[in-house]
Amino acid sequence: MEAEAQPVKPSDRPAPLSAQWWPVDHGHEIYVESVGREGGIAAVYLHGGPGGGCQPDHRRLFDAERFHAVLFDQRGAGRSRPKAGRDANSLADLIADMEMIRDRFGFARWMVVGGSWGATLALAYAQAHPQRVSALVLRATFLGSRAELDAAFLETLPRLYPGLHEDFLSLLSEQERDQPLAAYWRRILDPDPALHGPAARAWHDTERILSEHSPGRSRLDLAALSGTRPLPTTPFLEAHYFSNDCFLRPNQLLDEAPRLAGIPGIIVQGRYDLLCPPASSHALAARWPQAEIRVVEAAGHSLYDPGVRDAVVKAIDDLAKSDRAQPPV
């Protein structure tokens, strides 16, 4: 559940320390880059979506003098190949890719940083491999549940943006409107461009509006949905993951939260996040005593809402001081 990042000026984009495509399985090649200095505090950044991809600005979350940070585009996302590939693309596959990356860099353990869907993956990875995680920085906790998606698109959307909700439903038949999310995912995954094109653009644009505290617009441009602008990747991978319940058991990330015991964590939470509201972060923290919630007032879901990005940088820096995060001697 993540809109694409805003662009930054070329002068603000530090060059990666390394950048390459690594083959994994079933024809996937994942794009992996690192920044900072070898021997620094090990860290990994997990982008949102699913399907969002890493952006140059994400490198700047890590102090290059202190960290050796890895950023990678998850299967089907960003620069990874094949673009929007959904075969052999599940939560377990992404966790396996992370372990492969960690092992190839020679990190005994690393700080895991992720927002929105990146927080989902971070939690699932940390619960599968707690001994490999030095600390967790989460932004906008998404627990991967259908209830969260229903709340965002079927409750919050019509309550706060009734006109946008009408636009969102207008693509669907009367029968489809009984189960609008499932209908959208079916349309997005349909091979017919006449079906998946408008649905993908409508889903992406609706999610973008919900993700920003002060969006620039509050309605869909219905005439442009069938146009020629490039199709975003995120709706296709989100439809794939969401229609499969994010490959999670019901309540899995909360039920397995005790596996995070001993791992220090900071959760950065926008007060007015409409996609991943504070209740999810508080539910997680109630089962993870080492977690601290830092609320950013007057902010929503986006990393680029005022104060959010600075809070994430500070959380990373604060946890870097913990003994558990220090590189082994």
C-alpha cells in the first residue's frame, strides 16, 4: 500500500557503492544496490507497494559514513526483471531473496527498514529470521490483512472522499460493486488491456490520493483512465498479493509478534494515515515490548508528508547507536 515516491533533484542523488542484477529463480532477476561504506552498520531498505521499487532518495535515509545499506527492487518491481512478473512471486520468495542478499554481502545481521508494504515484509522477515535482525524501523504499519484494505477503500474512502468513491465505483458494473475490491483485482489481472488499463490507473490514482495528507486533487480524471499514459506497476503486484491475502495466515504478523522479543524497534506513524492508521501500529506494539511508536502530527501515509522522512532518518540514526546494531569486531 504505497504510492510511488516523489522525484528528487539529480544533485541530491548519491551514487551507489555497487549496483547489479542478481538472478534468483523462475527467471527473476532482482536489482540490488548498496550505499555507504564497507564495514559500516549493515542495513536493508524495503520499498512499498507491493511493486513500488526503490528510489534514489531512499539512499539518503542512511548516513554514508556510518552505514553499509542495501536497497533492492523486489520481484517484478522497479528495475527487477521481468517487470510486474507474478510467477514465483510470494512473500516467502521475497524473504528468501532477502536471506540470499544478506548472505552474499556477508552480514551476520542487519537493520531492516521498511514502510507500508515494506513494513509488512520487514515484519514477516524478522519473524522468520529474528536472529538476523539487529533492529527494525517501520513506517506506516501494514499487517497485510483484508480488514485493513476494506477499512481504507470501503469505509475511509466514501466517508472522507465521497466524490472520489463514486469515481472509483464508476468503472464497475452494478454486480461488481457488491465486492468492489475483488472486482478491481480481477480486472487488473485480466489480460485484456481494455479491462486492466483503466482499472490499474484508477486503483493507482485513488491510492495516491488516500496516501497524501493534502493531495493536489480529490477526484479521478475519468477521461484519462483509458488514455495512453504508461501503466504503473504497483496495481498489478498489489492485485496479485492482495487477492492472495498477501500470502499470510489470518492475523499472522500479530500472532507471531512475540518472535520479535529482544529486537529494538521504532515505528514512525502519521497521525492521519488513511491507508495504515495508527491502530495497526498500536496493535503491533502491544505485542512487541521493545517497539516505540513515534507519531508525526499533521502527516498522512506518504514518506514525503511533512516531518515523516525526517522522523524515519532520526529513527534509523537512533537505533544505530544500540549495541545490537554495531558491526561485529
